[in-house]
Amino acid sequence: MHDHVAPRPGPRGPWTALRGPSAGSRAVRRPSRPPAARGGTPGGGRGGPPRGTVLGGLRTLHTRARRAWDRPLTAYYLILGGSLLILVLGLVMVYSASQIKALQSGLAPTYFFRKQLLAAAIGAVLLLVAARTPVKLLRALAYPLLAGTVFLLVLVQVPGIGETINGNTNWISLGGPFQAQPSEFAKLAVVLWGADLLARKQSKKLLTQWKHLLVPLVPVTFVLLGLIMVGGDMGTTVVLTAVLLGLLWVAGAPTRLFSSVIGVTAALAFLFIKTSANRMSRLACIGATDPGANDQCWQAVHGIYALANGGWFGAGLGASVEKWGELPEPHTDFIFAITGEELGLAGTLSVLALFAALGYAGIRVAGRTEDPFVRYAAGAVTTWITAQAVVNIGAVLGLLPIAGVPLPLFSYGGSALLPTMFAIGLLIAFARDEPGARAALAMRQPGVRWKTMRRRVKKRPSGER
């Protein structure tokens, strides 16, 4: 009889030692059962495609992407990385698109770029301040910021103080070549003040009553809209209206109430457009393919020409033709068209993807927080940036009327860049407070992981390594 030896575990399965009559001991691997006998699939998974196939690889990639997407710091990195990429690419395109405009005005070719770079540096400081400011202090600043914005909007309409640029009286001279546009700061004021107002009312359980949901949020915002419209700035009015609707949406306004506010806003917008020949002409240029009589659609059509000239990968950085006097605002309202001409469809889709990532991250921050003020502020900031991007890009594509709003973080204009970067700082601060995000950031600080491992080593019995 043969001696029986207990099986030994091997690296890939159970092994059995058998002693033959003349060959001595040798190890023989027990044949494994087919995948079907083990209840699995040919790829070793549970009900999924084989690992070596294309479907298996796609499923693995999807699983890994989903796990990375659900990490606590995903929104933080999307906001920080996405906004910085948009800002840097915008600086490059401002430099490229504004050189000819500066030379035609008798200025240095880097004139507009240097001003935008200075505004970006100041905006970076504001971003860091907003990212480090406690929520209590932000809420305390809401009312002073709103009062200061109303004062400046009234001051703009005082003769001798306000300046008229491109038909809009919405500017205040700061001395030399610098001007400020108070209507841009009105967006930030409504975000902070509206979020604080709704958060205080929610703490008292008053938002279930329609009058507390609308008053004083809607009347005060309409006062700001009226002051802005006195200066003729229809584009900023549209964006500020979107911020108001975003606040009401996040606050959970009933559908009937929400629809009523939209209806009143649409009726007022129709009235303002109908009573202005300039706005009616812009509305008539939607989808235009010909400049028309008196070249009223010249800017809209040449924006389409710029995109068409770019093709798939563009004519090359700095090689735009439309910026040589054909496109009136190549570095401000129509910088997206110059981007399409020089960087092609690939460049424009990259910009759209960055804004989409920024919008998703803002929605995620608003949806995951437990602080009502953070939820309302994050939702309003996200609405502000995405709505303004849609209005600008829609005008360049000929799908919307030209509203005269810059592309956030991208177009030239310090008055628009500074409050936008402060708002991005708010989103960064809110993203750091997501569940698990603060602990994950603490683990990434230098020395934290080493100390953690050191504590673990001390808990082991002596002699173990």
C-alpha cells in the first residue's frame, strides 16, 4: 500500500505528493475543474465578460473610473484643475487674439495681455482668500457686499462718473486705463446674500411658504436687474436672472411658483427687447449666414467663419485671419471663435469639456453638503458660470443672440475675472468640506503618512518586522 501524505497548499492550488514504486517522491498538480464546474464564466468573473476580451477591458476601465469618480477629492481636483486650465488657456488666447487689436489702437502688442495677467494675479489672491475664509465670515460679508453693489450701480448713472462703452453705461473709471463694471460684482452679491437669506429662512422652516421663498429675494434682485438695465447691459441681466432661478431651484421652489417667476422674467425680457432696435437686430441675427443689410449681422457671421476656418485642429496658434479687423471683439465676446480658428474643433471641445467638468463638480458639491448656505451658494455659483458660458458660446455658434457677456475665466476683462475667481475660491472651499475630503487632504500632507506608519509599527509585537 502507498503511504498517504497530507496535501500542501501551493501557489496556484492544492498539491498532492505521490510515492511511486520506483520513482521516489514527486509533486503532481491536481487538475483543475473547468470554469463552468466552478460556477463562473470563462473569464473568471461572476457573470461578466471574459477578462481578455474588449468588453472585459471596458468593464474594468469603467469600474476603475467609477471608483476614482466617487473619491472624496474628485470635486476638489476638478474645480481647482479645471478652473486653472481654463484660466491659463484663456491667457494664451487673449495674448493671441488681442495683438492686432492693440496694434490697430496704437498700443503695444502685449497691452491687453499684461492687463489680463495683472487681473489674474489679483484674482488668484482673491481665490486664496475665498478658499480660506470661514463660512461665518462669508455670511457676514453678504449684506455689506450687496449694499456696496447697489451704491456703485446707482453711482454709474451719475453724469460725469459713469462711462459709456459700446453703447452701455455700466462702467466707472478708476484712473488711467482701468475701469470697473459694478454689474459684474452684482452676481457675487446675489450669490452670497441670497444663499444667506435662504439658509436663515430654512433654519426657521419658513421656505414651505411661498411668500417667504420669494420675498425679499425676488424684489431685491429685480431692483438690481433694473439698475443694470438702465445702463443697457442685457447680457449681465440674463446671467443674473439665471442666478436667481438657480437659487429658487436649489431651494426647492414648487413647479408652479418656479414657472411663474420664469413667466414674469420672460415677459419683462420680451418688453425690453421689443422696445430696443439694437436688441431686435441682435435677435434677428440668430442663425444668420449673411451679414445682411447694413452689415447688422457682421459680427455673428464672421464668428461662424472663424470656426469654419479652424477645421479639426485649427490653423495654428496666432494664425487667425478673422482677428485682423474682421471680427470686432476677438479677445472679449468672441474669443471662443478665435480659439476655434486657431485650435480647431479639438480646442473648442477641450474648453467645453473643462466647463462641463466644472459644472459637474459644482453640482456634486451642492448635492453632498449638509450646510444649507453652502448648498445654495454652490448651486448659485455653478448656475452663474455655466449659464454665462452657455450664453457666450451660444452667441458665437449663432444659436443665441449676441448678449455681450464674456466667457468666464477665459475672455479679456478684469471686472468679470475678479468676482469669478472669488466665486471659484468659494467652490474650492466648499469642496474641501465634502464628507471625507478634509481627512483625505490631511493624509496627503508631508509627514502624516510616515507618522501613521510609525504608530502602526510600534503596536506590533517585538521581534516582528
